[in-house]
Amino acid sequence: MNYSTYNLESNQLIGLYKKLLKPRLIEEKMMVLLRQGRISKWFSGWGQEAISVGTSSAMHDDEYICTMHRNLGVFTTRNIPLERLFSQFQGKANGFTKGRDRSFHFGTQEYKIIGMISHLGPQLGVADGIALANKLRGDKKCTLVYTGDGGASEGDFHEALNVASVWNLPVLFVVENNQWGLSTPSREQFNFESFTVKGPAYGMEAHSIDGNNIAEVFSKTSELAESIRQNPRPILLECKSFRIRGHEEASGTKYYPQGLIDEWEKKDPIDNFEAYLLKEKILTQIKVDELKETYRSEISDAVKVADGEPKIEFSREEELKDVFHSVQEKLDSAKGEKTEIRMIDAISQALDESMEKFNELVLMGQDIGDYGGVFKITDGFVKKFGHDRVRNTPLCEAAIVGTALGLSINGAKAMMEMQFADFATEGFTQIVNNLAKIHWRWGQKADVVIRMPTGAGVAAGPFHSQSNEAWFAHTPGLKVVYPAFPYDAKGLLNAALADPNPVLFFEHKALYRSVYQEVPSDYFTLPIGKASLIKEGSDLTIIAYGQSVHWALDYLKEKPELKVDLIDLRSLVPLDEEAILESVKKTGRALIITEDVEIGSVASDISSLIHEKCFEHLDAPVKRLCSLNTAVPFAKELEDGFLPKDKIPSEVEALLKY
């Protein structure tokens, strides 16, 4: 390799060698610990160290780096204490995830490193969000994010690069092209020779370098990162290398063609660089031996510290406590003149007021800018708050959810409008695996609200009408809010936007312009997780949320003689169990109405809850009233039959007669 053309000083070259050497020696130790059963798994970066070390060495200490499996060199370059890394690998309490996740599946604000999740691609969108926050603040900072050549086949890669290019985000996308995705060679992953063809396709420049040449990696990354700081924009950098060991140690390397490892071992980034430094008399063999002995001793001491730590103990209270970031209980009371407004107006008011209250809040969504959104909720917002804070997005739901999380990581707040709740499937991994788990995994809040226009009854068919709230209520770490009235919509949306946890905020489309209510004109919040008792009675409890609340009200207006507790849940997670159980213990009968289908519904969970905790108080079986177990049909006649509204009278009568 040619190390002599990059004009690096001797002290820089020695510094790079030291940074290269440490992760390699840690890898040697990991192989021993793995064979001894003292760690359970290891993803080796052997032979690729020059990429992690060279790129991260070019970054400023206060710039974020989003890592992958084989980026041990990033963690050591950022000088994370080795005993904490080994504690992490062993699942000890002194690690970064309290034993809840393994290897490099963690982040640390102290060292500005954001680790991956196993799905490989989501960190690319997160990097977009971190970079967006830097750009909005005018910080001259670059964000570095890695992906592998295999991971670059995922849709997250396309979406993240597209968003970064459209918004000119200061991100350096580094593709670690080691030519294999587990056992799958590059020729079965993509049909091109170099990732440089990808850059121009997204409107960004792209470069390809020898990922085993530490001097070239460091010099090129330094050049590109500084250029990004001065002229914010994304750049794609391919670093070509090879993974000497298996995808992870258990998978082995038998799938490699014979002689391939031998060929690449001749290109080893550490052996070659060491030979160069010795040849040029920049280092002596004595100094090299001293460095190796020093590092091996440091590594051994750190392992002993981690070994000496007690095994982590399970605490039910601790596990549950960390699912959500703590929230201040203080509520802003309702003030100001009351005006009768629609649900849609209440939601718009809440967004407006929260934008005024939180200067770092950014709204994102398809068509929400000058057009005002497909439901016109953000109409006029661009004129008031500007395009930077009210951002039209490409059709890249996964990347935008990731961007929202990245904004939160970098100190901002984000609201994403999912144009229709049905489209959340496009961002499902980001929502249920990244947003939902990040605080529990390593204490990072996800200050994100996703607005979810939902529901049937508007003749929109199977892809614009489904009730999918149960998907998210099933996932620990997400709050799920579902108001039925304008007053609740405004107070709860303001509360959601103030909450540091991820909130899925469901808004029934059929209620947008059909429901009116007097609502205070000033900013106020309502408690998330507190149900509303709309009507009181002693004969029957009806539990509902969203449009089904109005179905129940319509029926009860026709039957004024019925004595019914009508509970509007308002929030599905957290669920107001106390309100439900207190009512059912009083009435002895319960009907749960949801627009969702019966299979796996929230109604099923509530029914189970009542049976488990109120069985001795029941005078009749708990009844679920749900939509038909099909997709939502388009034709009105079919949709009316699909929905459970018309069955309310017969179900109530049957329960009362039981």
C-alpha cells in the first residue's frame, strides 16, 4: 500500500497506528473469551479496522457517529473505558444497556455514538435526523453513519440517502464494502462494481477508496467531513475491504472460495501499516512490542474488572420503570375564552400552540407544507413557522420516522404526520424496534409524536380505513392516544408533544369535521392515561374510544331510560385500568366497543383484564363488540355491514337480560 502520499506528520501516523492496534488486540482477546464461554457472541471486524479507525479519527469529538456491528474501532477511538465495553459484552450492569442488549447495540450521549439495531438500515434515517438538527441550529457539524454492502440493499438505504439529498443534510454515508453479506457474495446482493454509481443517482457526490489503507481512509474522510461542515450536504464514501472472519464467529468462513482469505491477509491493514512505519523508521520494533504489551495488559485488566462484577439481577420494578422516560406530572390547566370548534380545528390549534411553546419542535409529513396536508390541518403553518420547521417529506416513511428519532437524539422534538395510519407499515421497524425500545435499551428518550389519521366510515377502502392501533398498543415503549372529542384532542395532543416518549396519536377521520365542542383558546394539556366518564349509571359499563364513543352516545340518546357508565378511554397505553375496574365492579356488566376487528384487538385485552380482576363482580359474561374479521370494504353497503354500530342495541339488551 502507498502510505507516503497523504502528507501526514509522523505523530499523526503513530497515532493512527495506536488506534488501529488496540481494537485488533481486543479482537484477539474476544476470540479467547468466546472459546471460554465468557461472552456469547462476537461480530468481528478483523481486517476492516482501518475503516472504523480512519473515519472516526477524522470526526470532531462532539460530532455524532452511528455505528454498525464491526465498528469496535469507533468505540476505542472515542476512548470509551474498556471495562465498560467488556461489561456490555458480558451483560453486566456496568455496561450501557443494563444487560438488556448485546455487543454494540447501544448508544452513549457522552461519547456521541449511536449504535445500531439488528435490522441494519434504520440508523441511516437516524443520522438524517441528527444532521437535520445540526443544520437547523447552524452548527458546522458533520454526522457520520456506517452501513455494510449487504445492509445497503435495504429500503432504508434508499430512503435515507434520498431524504438527505433532498434536504441537503450534512451526513457522510460510509459503505463498508467487505464484499460479503454473511455468506452471500456481492454479486448476489447488487449488480454493479462500486457504490459510486449510487451517489449521482441521489444527486450527491460519491467516492471510493481502499478501506485497508488507514492513511487514505483518514485523509479522505478528513477532507470530506470538513467540506460537509463548510457546505452542508450529504456525501457517499465507499471503503472497500474484506471480512477475514465470519459474519459472527459461529457462522465460520467455509463459504469463502479457497485462497480468498490468504489473498486478503496479505492486505491486512495493521500488518502493512506497521511494516511501513518500521521501514520508514517512524517506529522501532522495540516501540511496537512495548505498545502491544501495554495494550494487552490494559485489555487484560479491563476484562478482570468486568469478570469481577456480579451477574446482573432481575428486578421487575426496574425493568418496567425504564420502558418510558420519566414525565413531569404538572398539567397546564385550560384557560381562555371557549369557542365551539371541530376536532380538526382543535388538532390544528394544538400543533400551533406547541410550535410556539417549543422552538425546537419540527413538523414533518407528506404535503404538510404549503398545501397544508391532505386534511388541511397545517394550512398556513409554513407562512407562520417557515419551511425549516414545517417540512414536506418525500414518500419515505421509514426514513422520516428515523429522522424524527435523530432529531430527538440531537436535542430537538419532532412530530411526523403519517398521511394515513395505514401507511405506518412503511415505517414499522423504526416505530416498534427503534422508537419503542431505545429508552429501555440505553436510556435515550424518543421525543417523537406520530399523528395517525385512522378509521372507517368514509368509504376509503382497505388501505385508508383500517384501525391498526392494536399493533402499537402491543409494543412496550409506545404510548397510544385516541381522543373522541375536540377538547380531548387539543389537550392530549399538547400533552403528547410535551411528553419525551414516543406517542402514536390516532385521529378518526370521520370525526374531523363532524364533531363540535367548546374548547379553550389557550394552551392546555390533559393527562395521558386517564379515561373520561361521559355518562354514569349502575346497570352496564360501556367502554369505547374514538368513533365508537359516538356510536354509543347516539344509541343512549335513543334510550334515556338506560343507566349506563360510558367510559371514553382516550388513551390505550397507558390504560386507565382503575376507571374500568371501578365501573365494572359497580355495574356487574361490561360491553367493550371498538371499530377494530376482533382478532387481537384492544377489546380482547380489556375483556381479559376484567375477567381476571372482576370475575366475582360479574353478572354476565364480558362482551366484545368489534368489526367483522375482514379488511375494510369500500362500498358503503359493505362497510356498514363490516362495522359493529348496528349491533349495539341487541348486544346491550342481551347483556341486561342475562
